[in-house]
Amino acid sequence: MSAALSVLVATLVGTVLSCVISVLPALHAYNVLGAFVMGMFALTARGIELAPEVYLPFMVGMIVGWSMLNTIPSILLGAPDESAMFTVLPGQKYLMFGRGYEGTMVTGVGGLAGVFFLVFIVGPFAPKVLPPVQEVLRLHMHWILWVIITFILMTEWPKGGNWGPGGWKKFFDAWRSLGAGLLTFFLSGFLGFILLYRSPVSVDVAFQNIMPAFVGLFAIPWCLLNIISGTRVPKQHISKSLDIDGDLILRSVGAGGLGGGFAAFFPVVTGGVGGLLAGHATAQRDERVFIMSQGVSKLVYYVGAFMLLFVPGLGITRGGAAWMMRQLYMPRTYYDYYMILAAIAIAGAVSFLMMSPLTRATIWFIEKTNYRNASVFALAIILAIVYVMTGWGGILVMTVATGIGLIPVLFASRRLNCLGVLLLPIACNMSGFGQDIAAWLGLI
Amino acid sequence: MNDALLPGQEDQPRETMCSSCGRFVGALTRCPYCGARVTTRLSVRFFRYAALLLGTVGLGLLYVMARTQQIPRIKIADVKPTMNFAYVQVAGTVSGDARTFKEGGRIRSLRFMVDDGTGEITVNAYRSQAQALADAGRLPRLGDEVIVAGSLSVTADGDVIMRLQVPEQLIIASAEMATTPLGDIGTDMVGTSVLVEGVIVEVNAPGPTSRAPWNLVVRDDTGRGQITFWKDVHEEMPDKLLLMKDNRIRARVSVMTYRDAIQLSLARAADLEFLDKRSSKPAVSKTAGPGAASGRGEDIGIADITQDMAGRAVRIKGRVKEINPPKEPKAPQEVIVEEGESTIAVVYWDTVAKNLRDNTPIVGSNISVEGTVGVYEGKLQLKVNHSRQIKLLDAVPTRTEAPGEPVKIAAVTKAMLKQVCTVTGTLGEPRSIRGGVVYPLSDDSGEIQLVLWDRRVPGADRDKLSAGTRVTVTAEVDEYRGALQLVPSNPQNIRMEKEAAAK
């Protein structure tokens, strides 16, 4: 009974804390979880050990809450993380029409549907179905990853070169965004190789090697863009109802569950990539389905990836949170699995209930104050986290990554290309020639 | 100040107003009223190229920095969970011989332990890296001083593994070792690596189906030692033929215990060196291993084989005197070969027997056998490990099985498949099959099918046989659909009772 109470309390604390993180633009739950894990190590070193029934549900609460509530800054402050990038355009449209609240709530409904999908559909079948699936796919992961990379690069479309007489000028205009996308992918891939083999980050915190790069590639460019942009947000309407129905929800769960599930199951593939693949695979053209399915996809990706670590008999680690968790605890039994499912359900319910008040509060904040201040505040927190956790080495990596992360933003190509930081070195490693490339580069 | 403004222009952005005289200037970059330059916002293009510059130059500098950065060397005791994925270097002593794990003939992974005095870490190398190390003969051995670099994997269970990414980042600095006298090796040296030198006293090869290791008993002036190694090590030996008694060897081995006895484990073939190559004469084989090619044994008379020759490969010629089927399921087949007054037992197991085909020994036939001299229960024997080592010298067309001592039908078992035996019994009612006739042959112990093929026992000879006739048959044991049968090779191998009695 006391264990159940611990789980309940820890889940609630984690979920409530995630509210603060979620409404700050560009602040990722993984940054905070990294700090939390380091804090846990510090406690352990002092002889203080927390029970898994405390920190596991707490982490679940953080992840579920953030996955659900991070939609608020994504839509209202235009500062999404890369997995929410597809919600930016339709989300911004909602915002500019004064329907930011509705857009946020529709995405939140998608998140809630994602929790249902995980708890009631994935949860009961995962221990039976996923281990054989993993066994079959294990040897094929590398070429699937290359297919995904090819798809990401080939589906970038030219943003210019549509008008005017033909010639080099038009050619370069058409290739400007495409070239920027390719350049971003390969520069970030190169950065990934450096970080994998010779990171300037101290070996004492090597588990956070990639964090400064992610902050630089995704978080800081958006903070900077928010700070320097001159967009004025129109007055927002708080609607009493949502323009959705059961059919739309089911279609969203189908598309988002597929994309998020794919991203959660395959190594290195993130929610943004999963969303891209699922969007093309299901070809849902309704804007509401699009927004809602991104809510499903994002939640299924982040929470599902963490949950996979707990699936008995599966034995795979996916996503940053699970990798950090492995340092603390190795789950093995159904006890852990059911505890995580319970925490996901509770955190999902609580975070959805907090969606409406937090969205209203954010809208009030936008209308009453200059919302760019929130970006400045978030930027300061991010810089502090990077410095405290990874030192000057991390700041250096973050600065370089920021330069790369700004390229797609300023040249109007996909920010998804920044994922080359993981996709390229890991795909090379999984294919068996990553070390050869690193050796050729003189990194090892 | 704002007298030049039109209604509504108060809300215009500051960039549309002259910062010197405050008048509205619109998109102009110079004020038409006072001539001052108007401050303009920075173009997005500027930020674009600034970002490109930051990204590429910064990455270039980071790359140069990474290339010149030394891989940090750590103490194993200092490894913390937060060091997961760290690329580090460790210097220490190999505390366990490298073990390779193979899959489909290729090395799948390689594992060894390194101890730096503060703790122990497992180092793994996979596939191409492991194969490269093995191909280069750079597998670390117990006691080697190494410097190794790789990425760490630390789990919540406290398991710390280093993954070697580049073969060149394993530096083995093994010091020249002094030879350790065999008599000095005791339990206090268990877990260490030593260099021993001595003369082979005994070579014990495992049976063809055995999973046991090879054993060499070696002696020097101070004592004896037992060197063991597995079949894969034996297969890698380029000088298998030198594995024989009285040859002098030097070996780098790990000291271990097995059933409370000291054992010297040879981890790889390269660690064994033959100090004298006395057996390099091509006509004289010193082979002692399974699968050795035939025709390399030393020709010797049966009478000249002595117990001192145990472990040596020899080749004999003689006449098959007797064939003794296995008495137990796992026992070997025994063929007694005689030459003049001398005899020796040639022994081989099922795996050899099944592949002998036309070279299956026949009582009375002349035979050539190459094998390893051994002693079993005080008796000399010649151990055969490959079917190629037995050759029937009589031409096959004239192969008429001389009748051996008749055995009971019940004594004919599957262990005798492809062997020739002699049975006496009574024929039952024949039945025709395509290409021949089948007679049931029975005695008081049981019944067996006697298959007379047209091409081996023509119809004219079969006509002499009828149900109820008592015959003595010398035939090969065969199996069809799980049932044993006897298949004589010619009519002379079937003798009716009167005929048999006359002989």
C-alpha cells in the first residue's frame, strides 16, 4: 500500500513539476531529467538512496507531463522542439486567427488519445508481440535507417525558383533551401561523429555528450528567433468547445500512433521523423487531424520509448530518458512494467486536466506582457543547465551546434535535418563502417 | 516634433522615422528633410551568412580540437555511471586470456579482462575489429601489459564494459618472459601466464566425437606438466605433425586448476613453438590428430610396434583376422590385423565406420591401416580417426567375404552397419522386389531380411535356394526403412548347410 502511495505521489509531483518546464519555450524535459539523474548520483554518493517506486514514477510524470503540455509553448509561443515542428505551421495559423487555445486543446486531446493508445492497446500486448518483432527486425535496423535518411533528404522540397526566367539564378534560388538542408544534415552528422568519439565534454559526464548539441541545434535557434522576431500575437479566444469528433480522433490515433510508435521502436528515429513518415503514409489532409495526430505522435514517441525499457522480455533502450534511466535502474519484472503503466495513466490524466488552465495562463501572460521575455528566461535557464552539467566543453559544442541549427531556420529548410547529429553516425555504426569513417577522419 | 506626421503614423515602427529630426521617412534610408542617415534593421541575409560562418568555422575548429585531443586515461575504480559512452583509455594487465566467439566460421566477438590495479574491466571487440586482431595474431594473453581505448558502457547493475572500436588502439606490450621450470609451477601461480619448455612425453588426442581437449604431458629437468588445448587450437597449428613424443617444445600457457590438479592451458596455436623439427621428413609422419591425411604414417611392421611408440602415427599392412563389433553402443569397432605371427587391434568409431564404404575391412582381406599407436588396458592398439586411413588392398571385384565366426541374428545391430558378418539360419518364403528377391532368414535368436540383388546373386544361383534351406551367409549389414538386412556381394557368400559342412 505504501508503495502504491509512493507511486501516486511521485507521479503527481513529477507531472506538476513538468508544468513549469513545459510552458517555458525550448526547455526540454530531457535537460531537466539529466540534471535529476546527476542529482540522484550525488545522493547515492552520500549514502542516500531513493526507492525505484519514487524516482521511476517521478520520471514518468515528467515525461508524460512535458509531452502533453509542451504543446502550449509550441503553439502559443512558436518555440517547438523538433518533434513538434509539424505543428508549427498549422499551430501558428490557429494562433494568428485567435484560436491558439483551441489549437492547444486539440493537440492535448491527441496527447490524451496517445495515453489511451499506450495504456490500453500497446500495454497489454507489448510483452507478447514486441519481443518477436524486435528479433525479426534486429538484423534489418541498419538498412531501414538508411531508407529513413534517404526519405528525409529526398522529401525536402525547393522553397524558391518558382518564378522568373530560367538560368543559374533561378537554379540557385531553387537549390538554396535544398542545399541548406543537405548542408545542415552533413554538418550535424559530422558534429555527431566528433561527439561520439572525441567529445570536448568531460568524460565524467559523458552520458550527457549529446545534450549540448541538441540544445544548440533545436532550442537556442528558436529562442533567438523568438527574441528577435517582431510578430504580434492577436487576441486569443477561449472557446467552450472543440471542432473535433470521434472519427477525427480515431484517424489521429491511427496516424500519430503509427508515427510515434515507429519512432519509439526504432533506434535514433525521433518523434519528428516518425511524424513525417506517418504523415506521408496515412496522407491525412485535414488540418485538425494533422494537429491532433502530432499530439498523439509526440506523446507516443516520448512516453512509448521510455515504456519500452520496461517491457518484460524486450530488452531494448530507446530515447534519451531510457538511456539516462539505465544508469539508475534496470527493470526486469512485471512489477516494474505495471507500475510504469499506472504512472503513465495517472500522469496522462493529470496533465490533460492541467492543459486548459495552463493554456489560459499562458495566453494571459502573452496578452499582458512581452512574451519574448519568456524566451529570454528560457534561454538563460538552458545556458545555465548546459554550463552546470557539461561545463565550458558543453558550451563550446552548444555554440557550434547553434550555428548549424540556425541554418535551416534562416534558409527555410527543415530543422529535421539537424537530426543528422544522431542519424548519420549511428547509421554508419549499425552498418559496421562507423569506426572506419571515424578512423579516416582521424578521430580514433 | 511630430508636426510632420500624418494621422495614424504615431504607431509606425521606429525604423520609418528619422532618428535625427523625428519626421516620417518611410522606406527611405536618408531623411529627405535633414539629410541624416536613417537607421535600418539588419537584413536577414546577414544572419544567414553569420550562421553559416559560425556553423562551419566552429565545426572546423571543433574538429581540429578533437583530433589533437588526447584520449583521457582513467583508473578503472574511477568509472562512474555518468561516464556511460565516454571514450577513454585504460592501461593495465590482462587478467584473463582473450576469448573469441565464432559464428559461421567468422569471429563474432572477442573478450578479455584488464586489471589496472584499482579494478577490473571487460573489454569487448566485435566482428571486423575482433577479426582484425585475430588475423594479426594480436589477441592479448594472460599477463600481457596493455593499453586499450574504447567507449564505456555502464549500467545500473554496475556492469562496466569497454568497447574497443579500433584494433590499433589496443597496444600490447608483453615483456620478454623467462622460462619457468615445470617443477616450480604451483597453485600460487594460478591465474598467471608462464613460459614453459620441455619434452613431450605423451600425446593424448581426443576421440573424433569427443569434446575433450587435447592433452600433452611435458617434462623438463624439474618435473612434469600437463598442457591442454582445445580442438580449434589444434586445427590452427601449422606443425601438427610435430606433436609427437620426444619432441621439444616451448609454450606460453596460463596456469589453471582442474579437479584440484594444475593444468597449463594453451590459448592459441601461435603460443606453441617446436624447438627441434626432427619430423620434417615427408615420408615419416608424426601426425596424431583427427583428420590427418592418409599416406603419411611411418611404414612399420606390426611386430615392431611397442608401447614406447604411443602417440606416434604409423602405417601397417596385414590381413584382417577378426572383426569384433562394438560391445557397447559407444564402444569402438575392433579389427584384428595380423602380419605373420603378430597381431594388433585396429580401433575406430562409428563415424569412421560409416564412411569406409569399399574399404570396409573384410575378414581375410589384406589391409593397410594408418593410425596412432595407443595402449588400452595394457594392450597395443592402433587408433584410426579418419576413414581415409584404412585401405582395403584386395581388388573389390574379387572381394569375397571369408566367413568369420557366425554370430546370432540377434547380435546383428545397427552398430554393425556397413560391416560384414556371418550368420547361419533358415530361409523363409521369398518375396520378389524390383531387382531382386528378399528371403527372411531366421535362427533361434531372431529374424533378418536377406536381400539378393539380381546383379550380385543371379537367378541361376538363387534357384538353388528354397524356403526351409539352412544357409550360412557372409554379408554386409544394411538398413532399409529402419529394418536391418543382410546383402551378400556374390553367390559364393551364401553356402547351403551341406556345402558349408563339406568345407
